[in-house]
Amino acid sequence: RKEVEQDPGPFNVPEGATVAFNCTYSNSASQSFFWYRQDCRKEPKLLMSVYSSGNEDGRFTAQLNRASQYISLLIRDSKLSDSATYLCVVNTGRRALTFGSGTRLQVQP
Amino acid sequence: DARVTQTPRHKVTEMGQEVTMRCQPILGHNTVFWYRQTMMQGLELLAYFRNRAPLDDSGMPKDRFSAEMPDATLATLKIQPSEPRDSAVYFCASGLVSLGGAGNQPQHFGDGTRLSIL
């Protein structure tokens, strides 16, 4: 089983839609969690950290469920510019951050 | 904004040649990471350094890859001899990590080196 698993997608949604991605992790001792965004042929960029109580940044909401060992990212009012690959990232404390393979989002006009 | 700087941005060379990729981490960051990304494998950690000391290079093929950090402003990743299967994008990232964890702060990535081995 992979340490971090994501649905590769693609998720094709119309502009203005709400879309959610989940990511599961295998190590219950994982300590910190992030969502990164990667555009085609570009470097990954931090989108947001994920806090235990859940957190929101504009149209983006991140949630952590330690009991079920997953994190989620919700995007409201999708924009064309949200089209990208979203990487789930987990720190187990044992090695450096572990990246999921990513979920591809395509927002269509 | 401070950025991680990688050189070269692109490299095309023939198999068997030595390839050296360089990275300048963000000033003040104490941890440097090397990743490789391909369509098939996604983002793989090759090696990382904390305070210039190598902490983990288990993701790196030891026979041909080597990673060093000669000073706080420069990290290098070398492949010798290179092979076509090494073709990928190589990212360097830096971060600020406390003693207690290996990644409890987010990492900042460079633009990557796009390597093609013919």
C-alpha cells in the first residue's frame, strides 16, 4: 500500500462548480499535512497547510480526519485557473515529506 | 520573494556523459531536498540534507548518482554515467525544519532541471 494515495482523476468540472478531493495516508503517526498545486511543466507550489481543526483560504477548504486517516480539499466556485494537479503531502516524521501522485483537475468553460 | 534557484533549466546530452545539476536554496533554510518527477513515477524523493549533512539518500541509485552540499548556498546532484532512463525533471526544494520533525514546514521548490538523455 502506498504511503499516500490519491485518485488521479481527471476531474472535469464546469466553471462555478464545487469539487472535492480526498487523499488517504497509511501512517497513523503522520504529523503534518499540506496541499500543493502543480501546473503543467511547472514546479509544485504550496497551496495550503492542513490543520487539525480544518482551515479555509478563500474558496479553498482543507479538512483532516485522523480517525480515518484522510485529508480533503474542497474548491468552491471553480475557476478556469484552478485547472492543475493537486498533490497531497504528508509528513510522517520519519523521512521528508511524502507526496501523493496527484489529482488532476480540469475546469471547463 | 525569495526563491530556490536551479541550473541548468534544461539539459540534453548523450548517454554516458556526466550531468551536474545545481541548486541554491533559499537563504536561511536548513534543509535541501532533491526530487525526480516522471509521468510514470510521479514525484520521488532522491535525497535530502539538513544543515548540509546528508540525512537520507535511500531513494537515489548509489552506483551512478551522488548528491553533495559543499556549502550552505549550493547543493549539487550528479549523474555519472547518465542513462536514457534518467530522463526526467529534477526538482530541488528547500525548507526550514525543526529538530523534532523531518518536514513540518512546507518546502519551496525551484523551477526544476529538465533532463533528456539520448
